[in-house]
Amino acid sequence: MPDTKKYDRILDALQMLLKDSSIQNISVSDIAKKAEIGKGSIYYYFPSKEAILDALIKRSYEAPLKTASSLASKTEISPFTRMAMILQACRSSSAAFLSHDNTSPGTDSSAQDLAYLHQKYMNHLISELKPVLTEIIKQGISSGDIHFEYPAALAEIVLIVLAVKLNNTFLSATAEDSEDTIRGLVSLLEKGTGIPQGSINYLTMSEDSL
């Protein structure tokens, strides 16, 4: 049976290395040395460095995404409240990722490397949250609270906009610009789906108020 402590040591090692080096410059040998285990042991748990990075991203967002996935069955809570909670998880995941990336001055990370890491984050976030958000939107449609014909498309559009704007890598913008974009997204959601105005306006709040 795999040793979960050793598994986590490998992920911890990569996370620490990313603070000072780009992912391109980190080798499996570097990870093994940092984790204080043999290189062969790495391959017992992971087939490649790419797999270690994927596992690190998954672990980083495990708690908020688990909370999000549990909301699909909580039909006693209004769809608007659950959508808000899902999207808060999106913001929390973004903040968690950015707090652990290697963007600090003096590191050897490149713009290309950072874009790669953020793409990993976005892919994971969207793939995990889209089915949950889609299900909640479908429930809202069935109850007559939401009026829209393409729930999966709507869920994906919302998550893509939020993921791009909140990680601030692909389209660099000030906090004010990002909040303006989110306000515009909220307005489109409300007008395009028949959601009562103000139902999801929590998204216009700053990160400090969450």
C-alpha cells in the first residue's frame, strides 16, 4: 500500500521548489532530494514530473472543491445561494494558488512558465466545478428560478471568465478592472437568466470582505 506521508512529502517538496525555481528547471532528482527520498521512490508514486504537478494542484484545492461538490444535493438551499457558494470556492481556489506560485521578485520563473502553471490551475478548477455548477443551474431551471436553455454552457462561461480574471496572468489588470469585469458578468447573468437583481451580487465584493 502506498505511503501517504511519503506521497505528501513529494508534493511538499515540489511546492517548496516552485518558490525559487521555474517548473521547467526542476527535475525529478531535485524533487527527490528535497523530499529526502530516493529517485526511484518518486516513480513508485508518480510516472512523471507532470503527474506530481497535477497532484499538487489537486491537493491545493481539495477542501474548497469538496465543499462545492456537496452543494449539488442540497436542494433545500436556494440555487442562487449555492451558486454564490460555488463561485466563492472559485475565488478561494484562485487565492490559494496565487499564494503558492513562484512570482516573487528574484526568482528565475518566466512568463511562459507562469502561464503554464496558471493554465493547469484553470483546467483543474473548471473541470471540477463545471459539473456542480451545471447541476445547480439545471435545478434552478426546473424550479422556475432560472430561465436559460444551456446550463452547461452557462456554467463554463462563468467559470472561464472568473478563472481568467482572478488569476490575472493572461490579462493583466488592476483590482478595479477585475471587479468591473465581475460586475459586468453578474449583470449579464441576472439579465440573461431572469435571476433577481442582487441575487449573486456578492461577487462584486473585494477579496478582503470574503
